[in-house]
Amino acid sequence: MDIRKQIGRTVRRLRLGRRLSQEQLALEADIDRTYMSGIERGISNPSVVLLSRMAKVLKVTVADLVTATSEKEPALKNLPRGRNVHHTGRRPSKRG
């Protein structure tokens, strides 16, 4: 598997495991959100500096990000969509 795809799968797995959105990870790592999307899809080629910033936010090492993972991992479930999603998955009521 291409190293970019390996890194992308690992970043996504770690991000979802920490219940972070792409936007949250990108903001905390000072990376553009669309570039973060490209990293996770294996399209972008992140520098070592970017890998270091992502690793810091994800509380792992750079080595953890570049270590190959099994291609047969179960599919990861996306986080709920929307900025105001609560743990129940419902939107807050609009009571006055």
C-alpha cells in the first residue's frame, strides 16, 4: 500500500478514536481542513513538520502515524455531522 494511504488511514483511525472532526484536528494542528481531508484520503503528501503537529494533537508519535496498519481493518464509522451535535446525536431545541 502507498505510504500516503497508510498515513491517511492511520490519521483517520486515530482521529475518530479521539472523537475529533477533521476540522478540529486541522485547527489544532494549524493545517487547512481541505488539506487534512487530502491527507486522510491519501492524496496529499504531508511534510514531517505537519506529521509532527498532527501527532502532537493526536497524542502519538510520528512513528505511530507512519507505521503500516492492516488493510483488513473494519470500516470506521464517521462522527455525527453538524457543529451543534450533542452526545445524544440530536440537535439542540430552539426554545426561546
